[in-house]
Amino acid sequence: ILNVEQSPQSLHVQEGDSTNFTCSFPSSNFYALHWYRWETAKSPEALFVMTLNGDEKKKGRISATLNTKEGYSYLYIKGSQPEDSATYLCALGYFGNEKLTFGTGTRLTIIP
Amino acid sequence: KAGVTQTPRYLIKTRGQQVTLSCSPISGHRSVSWYQQTPGQGLQFLFEYFSETQRNKGNFPGRFSGRQFSNSRSEMNVSTLELGDSALYLCASSLAVGGWDDIQYFGAGTRLSVL
């Protein structure tokens, strides 16, 4: 059983502040890591897919880093806005394991 | 381009009944995956269909089944419903050109309540 852990479970951040959270995973047989944003009453939406150690992705104020050797990824949000309030999910793909394994998510609330 | 469409959005059933959920993927996507989400749990993988064939399966009992049609639309069936089957069921489609680095595009889900 693959254990994908996300921390913290929930987070409250003041509007304008920057924040980050973590996805930890077993590094053996790593294939790909996905980050999704899931707003209430909407569909999960892909933010990034990362495959290489040291990979970094950026989309506006959101960026992500990946360390496959030590088994973690950070998601950073710079200058948080109310529309950033959502649950952020990471999902892992592994060689020999034919499915994506999701973490339980970090629930981010931006306080205006 | 239309997104992934799931119907119905909400369902209420009683124990012992069966239910069928439908998912229409994005045009051109050949892979459809189904997930279950219950409170406190991450998305749990049910199965994946590609070109009308079940390609991968998660650890769910045989009461959960699915199929995919030639137009890539997929249905999921749950027979003999149990209270614990109450959950949000999401489907996701992808191009599935490569492996698990393909982006998954999710539908809005079907919320199933079993009474």
C-alpha cells in the first residue's frame, strides 16, 4: 500500500501572505506527481504534472518543486488571494502500479 | 471544448438497490477513470477503462463494476448498495497517450446517498 501524505491537513492564511504545503511520498519507482486544486462544488483541476527530480513548475502566483530522491514536493502560493481557497491534492504515479494514488489533501482557507 | 460530464449529480438510494452512474469524457479522450471519495479519505481509485477495456482496477468488491462504450462514454454500476457506499463518485478522462503523467480532467461528480 502506497502512503501519500499531505501536510498540514488544513491551513488558514491571511490574504496577501505567502504559504506552502507538502506532499510526501515513497520515492522508489516514482513515475509522476500531480497537483490538483479542488474548489468547493467544483471539479478538481490540474495545476502541475512533474516527472523529473529537481523539476519546478510555475503558474502565476503558484509554483511547485519536486525532490524524488527524498520523496517530497512543495506547493507554494505567493500573495494569497481569496480565490486560492480550495483543497490542494497531490497524486502519485509509480512504475508497476497502474493507478494514481491520491493524498487526502491540504484544505487552504484565505482570510480576507 | 466541453468538459467531463457526469450524470446524475445527486442520487438517493436505499440499501440493497443498485445504481448506475454515467460519465462522458472530453472529446478525443480514450481513458476514463473512476474514483470514490468519502469523508476523511483521499480519492480512492475504482477502475480505469481504455478503448472499452478495463485496464486497471482498484481494491473494491465485485459489487462495483463498470464499462466503456465505443464513444468512450463510461458507466459505473454498484449493486446491492450498502450504507458505506455513500460517497462522491468522480470520473476523470485523459488522453492516455503515455503513462501516469497524463493530466486527469475531472467531472463534477455524482453524490450518492444510501439510506
